[in-house]
Amino acid sequence: MYSPIIIFEALANGLMLGAVYALIALGLTLIYGVLHIVNFAHGALLTVAMYAIWLAFEKFGLDPYLAILIVTPLMFALGYALQRFIIGPSSHGSDNGILLVTLGLSIVIQNLLLAGFSSDTLTIATDYAFGVVPIGPLLLSLPRVIGLGVSLLTALLLWFVLNRTDIGKAIRAVAKERLGASLVGINVAHVYAMTFALGTACLAIAAGLLMPTFYVSPTTGAAFVLVAFTIVVLGGMGSILGALIGGLLIGVVEAVFSLFLGDSLGQIGIFLIFILVLLVKPTGLFGARG
Amino acid sequence: MLKAHNLTKRFFGLVAVDNASIDVPEGSITGLIGPNGAGKTTLFAMIAGFSPPNEGRVVFQGDDITTEKPHLRARRGLARTFQIVQPFAGLNVRDNIAVGAYLHTKDPTEAKRRATEVAEKVGLGRELDKLASGLTIAGRKRLELARALATRPKLLLLDEVLAGLNPSEIRDVLPIIRKIREEGVTILMIEHIMQAVMNLCDSVYVLSQGKMIASGEPKVVCTDPAVIEAYLGHGAAARMQAEGAAHA
Amino acid sequence: MTKNFELILALAFLALLAVLALVGLPGNILNLFIFMMIVALTAQGWNMLGGYGGLSSFGHAAFFGTGAYTTTILQTTFGINAWIGLVCGVALGALVGALIGFLSFRAGLKGSYFALITLAFAEVLRILANSWDFTGGASGMMVSLKNSFWDLQFADRRYFFLILVVFVVLGLFLTRWLERSAFGAYLIALRENDQAAQALGVDIFRIKMQAITLSAAITSLAGCLYVQNFLFIDANVAYGSWISIEALFAAIVGGAGTIAGPLIGSVLLLGLGEITKSFSGGIPGIDLVVFGIILVLCVAFAPNGVRGYVADLYRRRMNRPPSSPKIV
């Protein structure tokens, strides 16, 4: 059996990893909530952001946390352009079209990265990667503590943008009633693209938080995408609070499963939860929409 | 033939249909009228099996079918059309109707032959090879009717088949409905167009705010003060009577 | 372009390939053809459910892998004959399809939810196959070389290609039958509008169950044949998302819900992939970049795939109204 300390550390680690999961899921759920689309390219875009952070470090010696400040606007712009000029026009608004277009995009992005960077895993070596923060008897990894803090801060910021700014109000208006919003003069295509951009920008922050302790390869994002979907479905498609709580929950579940089953089987827990939620309550824990 | 008794449907506390009952005798054309939002389509959905009632029973030819799935009701001979037309957009008219015909034959040639027959009956004979998505509103309404007829129903539920049609199109469809009844099909129809209701129905039910407020012969029901008030607002009946007296 | 004409064209094309193969082709071309046929068969399976039924699965690897592992385990661990292994593989693949279908359709999943849950099922199977001993774990499994018809292996690969062509031809006929049958009409009806279908007496749950079982059976057959050709599998090959993606891409690019679509799509995609690879000097992943771009272009400009696009061109030349885009 494991000592309580190990279990508590696993739980704490799970919470901290879960916070970054939540951040990834936040972007996904925001896009779903407004555009009502399942963005399959989300994982691939996370990979792009991770490579961007890696490049900033490798070529310009920029610290990953600082690089967030540069990569975020870039990812924002990329997200905007993708939705406005590719996903929107090519999918003709049909659900299946969007699903397929984003799937196609994810394949393109993933393999462009493979062509450009090969399949090697890349890492960043920072001197604080193995730093620890002692909290009582627990020794917590410094980057993960930072990850938890910044993720929560980002969620708060996102909440502020949605509730206190003009574009946020426009986004919520479009999410509730697209036709009505367009009738009062809101440019729906622009709002869609802004939402997509915000969701993509979340990935830049997540990438910056992951890179000090994680690695990147062309398929890294794909590993995260199903986890993110699980969180989104668990929390209720489109629910920000749901994504946050779902993310933390999934982080803990993964940590606990990995502790008892080993890393490779540990992931199964996530998929089983995903399947169960879809089968039993597809609206999730916090979702109102059927 | 159909007895729907004490049907109640609640959506999150909102009572859409409140203890409504309706009897459709065999061989009749029965109308269901009422102002917008009265709950007519919800009542239809319960009868056709698309939305289970919270309370009440639906009995068809003596069998309780309250909780039976829609496709099983269709096999019993209960067919419906949709107010908002639901064509199989990517299929042509013949194949659309054949889907209904497959209920009684698994042979594709035979199903298509019957589809052609039904199409001619409702006046779609010349558009058999057209895609359903290419039909006009009037054409799509006829297609709804044809598909339902192809299942050889005993009871046909028509949800506003005349809505959206112009007067001359309505004149064309009325005899078709009458002919369907003459061939032994009982009909329950939701309709807004009073000309049609007066013309076709043996009896009508009036639903208002979820409650059945009147029923009987169309001419009688139309002069019922409760019905007039449901349509024109509180006090309307009294005003009309007063005006009538003044004119006299 | 009538359905029969489409069928005849597809058959003629396959006959041409078969003759070419028999006359003699360079080894690498023959290998490409073999791979095209395996993907075509997988896509034919996908097409039954995703094309005609409108239920896009992102996890057909679940069936492909089950077929592949079943026949491999039966042959290597239990010494059972390859043909019997193939039949068992198809049966078990169909069973897995029925199981996934039962759970998903009873819960009423469709659209992106159905896509996601099929993907999740395939991933669960992949992780399990990667860690269990009797599937060989991460190191995979080998089928020993025997080279006889009785063992469904051929020293001369031309014969294996011919067997694949026979199965793809059967797939074409099966699809043609489906289009003409009451079952197919019901399947298309529920794709176009499931409420209206129910109102007309269609038991949509039963029809979807039959469709996914049939679809899974065909795709697991492709998985079995894959093993007989490559004689090796591991979890990432058998249950990896690559095959789910290729099946879906081939069917949609070729024309989902059409007879020849999956065949057209796999020949086109794999052919183009091969050409790009050779022109680019073998940059990894470049063929998949091309696949992805073609998929996006297809969704944007040819919603009915290459097959639908050609049919529309033909119709336009004959001055008939074009078919409107269909929601797959």
C-alpha cells in the first residue's frame, strides 16, 4: 500500500495538472458554447503553441513563462484567421462539415509539424523545472504550482472578458441567439472568429505552463485532445465553470489511476469516464443544453 | 377509433397541455383548432408518440398505446405529417414516398410502384424524379401527405397541411383530403384556416392555453363565446354581441 | 450516370488493375495497389454507417483492430487455420460493432457525440492491446510465414492482390444491394431526417444497429486481410487512429453514401500520397498534409465527394438540374 503522503501528493499533483487541463478545455468549451461546434483541431493548435514556446526558448533564449506574452497574441491571430477564412467559409455551417474540416485541419497541422520538426520529442531545460514548494509535509513541484495559479487567473480573466467587455457581451449574445444578434447589427462572423481566437489563445498560456516540465512532439496535442473533450463533456458542453471543475476532477482521476495502475493504463480511467458520461448524461454535470 | 383522455404535458413547470381529451370517431374528419401557442402540436406529438405525456392515456382501436414508440404506432396504422415539413431532402419524391410504402412491402419495385400511385393521388405525379429539396412549399406539404398515406394509415394526423399555401393551392388540396376520407381513412387535423375547417370537419375541438375549451359541430363552436374570447381577447364576445345588436 | 453504370465502371477499373497486376508490375506499385484495396475495403465498411447512415465514426479502428488481433491470436497462440481465423475475426469485429452501437444508439448519440465516443472506444482498445500479454503488449505480434493458399498467404503477392480485389468487388455489390433495398432506404431516411423516418414506421434503433454491425464486419475483414499481408501488428497499427482517419477520408473524398466512393477515394488519396512522397523526397507526414487539405477542399467545394462532383458535371453537360449538396 501507499503511504498517505504519497497519495496526498498524487492528489495535489492531479489538481495542479488538472488546472492546465482545465485551461485547455476552457478554450474548447468556449468555442463549443458559442459556435456549437466540436473543434477537433484544438489539440493540434496546442501542439503549435508548444512548438512556438520551444522556439522562443531555443532561438531567442526566452523563458517559457515570458514567451506566453508573445505567443498568446500570435495564437489569437491564428485562431481568428482559421475560423474567419477557413473553417467558417468551408463548412457551410453544417455540423458535420465543421467536424470534418477541423479534423482535416488537425491532420494538416500535425503533419506539417512532423515535416518541419520530425517526430523527435523536444524539451526545455530550465533551472526551476525541478524546484519544489514545501507545503506542510508535501513537496509540490514549482512549475505545477505556477500552472495552477496562472490557470485560475486565466479563467478569471476569461470570465471578466465575457461579462464585462463589449466583445464579451457580443459573444454571449451570439451564443444565446445568433439570428437575433445579427439583427441588432452584431457581425456574427467576426464574433465567431473572436471566440475561436480567444479559445486558441488559452492554448498559448497552457503551452507556456506545460513546457517547463513537459515535452513536445507532433502528436502531443492529440494526446490532450480527448482529455480536453472528456472535461468538456463532463463539465457540460459550453459551461466555463463546468470545464474548470471538470478539469480539476480529471487531473485527480488521472493521478489516482496512474498511481494504482501505472501510467499507460492510467489513461483508461479518463476514457471510461468520457464514455460513461456520454452514455449516461451527455449534457454533463453543469450543462443545460441537451 | 382514437381516444386521448386527460393528457397533460409539462415542460419545466410550464403546462403546455392541461388535462385535454379528444375523441376521434372512425370515418370522421375531426378538427383541432386554437390560437397560436395553445398546445395543439404538443397534443399531436403525444398522440403520435413523439413526446410522452406526464398524465393521461392514448387509446387507439381499443389498445392503450400511451407509451408506445412512434414507429410501432405507425405500424398500427397511425400516421402523421409535420407542421414544419420534414422531407428527406437528398432523396427524390418517389424515394421519399417509398420510405412510407416499405412499411407493407420489402420489395423495392413494389414500393416504388405504390409510391408512384400515391404521388399521383396527391398531385405530385409530375415531380416524381425531382429532389425533395427542390419542391415548393405547396409541393413539400403534398409530399408530407403522400409519405404518410403510403404507410396505408387508418388514422391520419394532419398538422397544418394547408398553412403557407395560397387560396388556389388550398382549393386544390381540399378535395384530396375529402377523397382520402372517402377511401376509409379517419382524419384528425390541426388547422388554422377556418374556411377549410368549416368545409371539411364533422366536429372540432378548441384548445386554448393548453385546455380544451369547446367541442362540437364547427358552426356551433364558432359562435361559442369562450372560443371567440380565446381568439380575440377578453370581452370580445360581449362587444361583438353589442355591435350585432346595434346593427340590428 | 445511373447506379448500374457506376457499378460497371468500378468493376471495369478493378478488372484493369487485376490484369495489370497479372501481366506484371514493379513490386512497390503492386504493394501500393494492395494497400489501396485494404483501405478501400475499410472505407466500404465505414461508408455503410457513415455514408448511408450519416453516422460519422472516428473510431473504425476498433473494428479493424479487433479483426486483425482475433485472427492473429487464433493463428499464433492457438494454431488455428487462417481462413477460420478470418471468419472469427469478422464475427468478433461485428460483435464489437453491435456492442458499441447498442450503447451509443440507446443513449441516442449522433453527430459529433457519436464521432467522439467511437474514437474513445478505439482508444480504450488501443491502450488495452498495448498493455495486455495475450495481445503481445507493446511489442506486438507476428504471424509466421507459411505461404500457401490454405494459410491465406502467398509467395506471389499478385494472388493476394486478386483475393483483395474479389473482396472489394463483393463490397461493391453489397453496397449496390443496400442502395436498392428497403434496409438501405430506411438507413438513408434516418440520415436525412430521423423524426420523419420514425413517423413512417422506421425502427431507427434497429436499423442503426444493423448498419453498424454490417459496417464493423466489413472493416474487421479488412483488418484480417491486413495481417495476412503484413504478418505483423501492434496496438498502434491495429487500433491506431490512422486507419479510422483513412477510412473516413477515403469515403468522404471519394463520395460518402455512393457505391464507388470509397474505392475512388482510397485510390485517389493513396495514389496522390505516393506521388507527393516521391516528389518531396520522402518528407515524413507530407502525404497526410495533402490528405487533410483535400478533405477540407472536398467539404468546401464537393460535399458529395469526387463521385458526386463528376456526377454533377455530367448532369450539367446533359442540361439536367444538379443535385443539391447533401448533408452527409
